[in-house]
Amino acid sequence: KVDVMKTFLESIDPSINVDVRRTGVLDHLSKRKNRHKHWPDAPLDRDALIRLGLNHDVCIVCTDGMAPKAFIAGVLYLVCPIVQTSMNASGTLAQIRVSLPGMTGCVQCPTVETPVSRHENGEPDWFNFDKQYGANNCKLLAQTTGAASFAHTNSMAASFAVTQSVLIMKGWKEFVKTMNWPKNIQLPLWNEVAKPRIL
């Protein structure tokens, strides 16, 4: 996804500088399972994420896991705009979320349409959150359909994320100054999730 988005953004505007990191964040699962030892670039801890967020106009997150997404949202929500794209294990479903610091929910927050089951006391049951987002329970079917659709879904999710990033880069600075989104620029995803579907 990162290579596709870099190509899209730089072809739209050659002055855009895309800093690609082929790594992950040091969320609790990555630390515990030592995933970070296999990443090509150095892992991003809390301090590294904050430094990146303060030095960039937008953070594009290309992680599919719940733990890294929650970690990034917790660290960067008030630091910079975030565009997050993910897909299910079979590569047949993608979703794109946007968060604008202090204005929208973070990329981890459920939306009105999010299918979250709840415990008897009303608290969300996060154990089933990923399953309810559309992961296919049939492993054989997921492997079969994923082989054909993974690359297509990746490209589609990346192009949606690029569109959202461009909207944020064009409108965010004026919005911060005036608290009104520029009328000549389409509003980015605002407390909603885009779910492009495979044809």
C-alpha cells in the first residue's frame, strides 16, 4: 500500500514529499511477539511517532491490525491528521478512516454503523470487533479469494487513502485558522468509514 500511495501522491503533485516507512509500531502485541525484529526499517515507538507527526502534514497508516491502529490513534490523534486504510485477511474488503485532531473521532473510534457487540453492562466487547468487521471465518475460502483480490484491494484502498490525504493537505491549514472547511474543497471523511467494495 505504501508504494502505491507514494506513486499516486507524487504523480498528483511533484512537490509532495512522501516519507515511506516499511516498518510497524511498537504496540503491545508487536513487542510481546517480537514482530519488530523482522521489519526492514527500525520500529516506531511513541516518541518516534510523535516526531514524525509533528514534522508531517498528514500520517497515512497502512496497517491491518487492531493493536497497531489503536496504538497509532492513541499517540497521534491530537498531533496530526490521520488517514488509515486496512483490509481483511482475504483481501476482499477494505476500509478507509480519517481523523482530524480534536474535530472527528479517531481512527479507532466506532462509528454509528460499526457492528460492536456489548457486554451485559453496556460496555463494548472488543474481542469480537475484528471478526464483526468482515473477516471471513472460512479459511479455505479466504485463501482462495484472497489470492485473486489482494492486489486489487490493496490498490483500491491506497487510492482512496491518497484522495483523503490530498483533501486534508489542501484544506486542513485553513480549517485550523478559521474553523470552517474551505468551500472549494470537498470535505474529507468526517466520522465515517469508506468501504470500497470489490466488483
